[in-house]
Amino acid sequence: MTDNHKNNTGSTINLSLISHTNSGKTTLARTLLGRDVGEVRDAAHVTDLAQAYPMLSTRQGDSLLLWDTPGFGDTARLLRRLKMSGNPVGWVMSQVWDRFADRPLWCSQQAMRNAREQADVILYLINACEDPQDAAYVDMEMQILSWIGKPVVLLLNQIGPPSEGDRDGQEEQKWHTHLQRFTILRAVLTLDAFARCWVQEAVLLDTVAGLLQADKQSAFETLSDVWRKQSLSCFHDAMTTLAAQLARTACDREALSNPSWASKIRGLIKSFSHNRLSDKDAAMQRMAERLDADIHGATDRLIQRHGLQGHDAQQVLQRLHDDYVANMPLDTNTAAILGGLLSGALGGLAADIAAGGMTLGGGMVAGGITGALSAGGLAHGYNLVKGKTPTIHWSAEFYEGLVRSALLRYLAVAHFGRGRGDFAQSEHPTFWQKTVANIVSTHRTEIRSIWALGKSADDIGRITQEIETVLTICAVRLLISLYPAAAAIFHPNGAK
């Protein structure tokens, strides 16, 4: 530990975010900082002055600054001029270019000045949509950065949404191989401003830690610990929010009147012939509306906790006749009749889901009703329970689907970069569904037990704790399965 750090005078670590103009520096800065900074516009040289933004800080006065710099402009012309000088960096610093008359060279000079005078580590952002062989400006800019001599971490931006397999690793290796002749290049990392997951930032911090001078190592270790605590706090708050919604759903129910068998059949036929809801259907709709509002509210809180903006656009499909259990004192024959009458509605529901695509809402419903789209599955939901007030509540299958949905919604929010703008629900990668389903299935017994507890008890505090425990275990396993490096965040000492 350095004397500087011992005396609490504080150390400042500077990361300079550099790229070709209009490559998304400010967008990535917004995502990393969790707040709106600078100006984002589809034009060259929108950022024309280097600006430092606090990224992390400690009580000891240590700080990590992220510099958003002007983009490199006419790189070919700048490189030709630099090669004509015996002291390229000194020459470019001594030049006076007009900020408006020769904007590309002026912006390039400001980027070089910041990298030379401020940077401990340079974060060089490139557009991963381009092939290394076609992006000639990258080679030229790496030559320029080589004259400055600071360690460089290449960040692959605009790589697209998460994908199954090791696509990111393959892209990183491709760029590393192409640029390996530059000794300043120390690492290649994927960090898409639109679709990065927060756990990927830990890999960036660990990489930077290994590139710093010895006198800043201790301060950066403390800063990294601050990041970990803040990130885990956000993660656990998200699990608490989702668990509270799931607990309320587990306990939700609607009491029904107990009419005679003949009255039930007459009421059902009347509701279908006059397009009116029966008491049972009206009760189901009230439950669906509560669930819809609760999912909206929980997702909005999730969005806000992650420093994003916007509101959840998900709509929960209503009147899901097979996704509740009716605790009705009916015999098997009556249940079979009701199941047959409702089979057409169930078929229409399946078609609606298929036509709407696998959005988070549709995916949740599809997951919840898998294997239940049949009159037999519906009839099984009716039980003869004597001496009890008839009630309806969500089925165990549907409740397990809600757990899967909660994890999918968490992934969607956790991958949404603030630089992308207001949060908007979008199609999630199909392999997420499979991964989530596999992990949740291993906890089916605990989930069904929690569902049963909600059906028979009103201790929502206990139910919240139990579902939060299961949800947290699933989410940790999920993040580690998608990003193995995340294990170090959740298990820093190697414990499992």
C-alpha cells in the first residue's frame, strides 16, 4: 500500500475512452456511468472536448474517472503528418488547428492530448460489425496510440444482442490476432453499449487492475470493491422486488359463491350466449388484472433501480382459463363438461401467443401453459373439497411459469444499456428461455411448495423470503452460466 493511500489523500485513476468519430463513445459512457452525459447524435465529432466523469469513489478520497474524448477524425491525413516528424507526439501537441476550420485534426489532437496527459489506461472502442481486414483506420489509430505508449484495452462495441455459444470469445480472438503486433494492446473485451450485462463490467475492472502502476493498485482495489458492493446491492434489490410480486401472486385468490350444480350450468351457458362474464370468469379477470398491474409495477421498479428510464410495456394475456385452479365442490363430470366448453378458448389463446411472437409476456404465458392446453389438464384443476368456501387461485404450472418470466425480465433489464435510451421491452434471445427453464426445473419442488404455502396460508412475509431465496439461487446460476467470469463476483473467495 502506498503512503498516498495510507494517508487518505486519495488517488485518481483515469480511463480515457477513445475511438474513431461516431463510434459510440458517449453512448458507452452513459451505460457505464448509469446516467446521461454528453450528447448522443448520429453525426461526426459530436464530442469536441475531453470531459471527465466520476465513475467510482471511496471515502478515502480515491476516484475512478472516465474520460469521454473527441473522436479521431481524418486518421490517414493525421498519420501521414505524424510520420513526417521526428517526434510525432510532441509535434501534434505543438500544432494549433482551428477548432472549426479543421475539425477532424483538431478533435484528433484533443484525443491524443487527453491520452498522453491523463490516461492510466486507454479504452479504445471499435465497431465490431466491421471485419478487422476492412477497418483500416483501426490499424492507423493503433499506430498513433503506440506513440503515446499507454496500455490499451480494445472494447468491441455494436456486437449485437447476446447469443448462444462463444461468439464473443471468437470475435475477441479475431481482433486480438489482427492487432497483436501492437505491444500496447493488452486485452480485447466485448462491451456492447446497448446489450452488455453488468457482470461484464467486472471483467473490465479486473483487466484495468492488472495494467495500473504499482502506486495505484491499492486504491483501485478499494474502488473495485465499491463497485462490487453497489452492483450486488442492485442485484439483491432486484430479487427482492421480483420475489415480492411472486409472493403476492402465490397468495392471490378469489372467493366464489356456491350455487347449485344446475345454476352453474345455466350461468355458464348464459355467459357464453350473451357474451357476459360468469361470476367465475369475472373473478378470473380480476385476478388477471391484478397480476398485470403487479408485473407492470415490479418491472418499473426494476427499471428504475438499474438507473434506466421508461416503463414496462408488457401486457399479461387475460382470461387464461387453464392457469388457475378452481377449488370448487364439483364432481368429475361437471369438470369435464367445463373443460370441453373451454377448449375452444384455450386453442384461441395458443394461436394468439404464436401470432404475437415470443415476447417476454408471450413467452411467460407460453411457458406457464406448456402441457396444460387440454380439457383434461383443466379438469384436473377442479377438486372436490367439502366444507370449504369455493375459491380460485393460480395453478402450480402457471406459477412456475411466472418464476421463469421473472428471471427473463431480470435478464432483459440487466442487459439494457442506459446509452440505448428509454427502456423498451424487446424480444429476448431464444436460448435464454431454454437456459432459464433448465435452471428453474431443478428447483421445481421448492417452487411448488411455496405455491402450496401461498394457497393455504397468508404469511406473505415467509413466502416472500422463501421465493426470494430460490429466485436468487436461480439468478446467480443463470448469470454464471451465461458469463462464467461472474462467479468471482458472487463467490469472491471461490466458495460455491
